[in-house]
Amino acid sequence: MRALSTPAGGGKHRASAQARALAARLSALFDTDARIVARLNDAQRRLRAANDRLWSGLAPDAFGLRCDGVAHRGHSQIAQLLDTALSVGGPEAHAAALRAVHDIHWAIHRGFCQYESACEERRQLAVEVGELSQQLTDALCAAGWTAQEARAADVHQLATGAWRTAGHGEPAR
């Protein structure tokens, strides 16, 4: 075991191999959480982009003029396709509009499923982090740390044995 100083700079404490292993697991879970957050952000971006394909104009009616006839048609991809399909007509124009709606629908569906899946993974990860955090606090308290010191421990530094005291710039070795 390596001697570690308390966050308050008081007496030396030891962290068991078990505590360092728990800290390493927590550190890895925090890295996993960062990857999940990146996936959540990407799914949100895809949802927003797909929604923007449906509507990006100011008028509430993407399919034509507002009922008062004053506001302009929206500038979305679907509004343009429908405008062409309705004004020019023809089966090709109608089919293109339907394909665009179909593609956008499934882009939104995929984005939502990916977002929902990442949220559930993050929820499960939070449970595991909570359980491991309590185990780490218990292990450090058993080694003489106060509960406050244990909760303030930097798991990344503790995992590598490079614990730095809180508020002090020197590592305790």
C-alpha cells in the first residue's frame, strides 16, 4: 500500500489495493460516461438535422401559405418537394416527395432509438457508479480516511497512485 495524505494535509492514510482497484473501475466508468455523452450529443444533432429537413421556415404551415394568406411558405426540403409535386404534378414528383418524407421519418426514428439507447446505458452506468462509489468510500474509511476525505478523493489520481491533496499542489508519496 502507498501512503497518501489527507485532503486537509493532516496525517498519512493508506489506500488498499482494493480501494485503488475500485478507483480504477470508477475512472474507467467515467471514461465510458464521456463516450455515452458524445453518442447522446451525436444522436441529438441527427434528430435536429432531420427535423430541420422537415421544417426550417417561419410560417407554421410547411405545405403552403398560412390560412390568412400573408405569411410565406417554409423553406424546408419537404416544402420545396411538395410545392414542386403539387404545382408540376406527375408521378415522379409525388414519388420524390413521398421518398423524402419516408427518409426523414426513418432518420428521426433511428436518431430517437439511438438517443433512447444511450440514455438507458447512462442510467445503468449511474447505478454502477453509485454502488462503486459507496464501496470505495467504505474501503477508504476502513483505511482511516474520513467520509468527507473519501468522497473528495480524485478517483483518476487514486487509481494511478498519484493522489494529490485537495488544495495543495504536491503529490503525497
